[in-house]
Amino acid sequence: MNRAAPARAEFSARRHLRQGQAVYLGTEVVVMSARPGRILERLSLGYSRASAEGDDIRSIKASPDFVATRERILGLIWATAG
């Protein structure tokens, strides 16, 4: 069994969250605990829809709501990281 894949996936998710891509592009984020895998929080997101409606990408990513959502998700991930 290859145990390296989950670590790469976790690193990738963290990198994309820090850059805001996962929060911006997603419509929903589900944060799970490491082991056992349980849902910690499920968040509905609407940032990509706001962009489709003509809002500026930079202003969306700089908004206090977007930053707070990204930091909330990262906080949950870091809190459960072993």
C-alpha cells in the first residue's frame, strides 16, 4: 500500500488553500479529520459564482469574507494535522 499519496494530496490541498484557489473555484469544501476520516465541517461557497456574475477576481480574493473563510478552512486542517 502506498502511503505517500495522501500526504501529497494533503500538501496539495494546503498549497491551493493558501493561494485561495480551492476556496475560489470550489462550490463546497468538506474538511475531514485525518484518522478516522470524519467530516469536521462542510462549507458552501459562492465565490466562483460571484466571478461569473462579473465581480473582479482580485476584489473577491481580497474581501474580508473570503480571507476569513480561507483561514477557517486552513485552521481546521492544521488543527487536525498529525
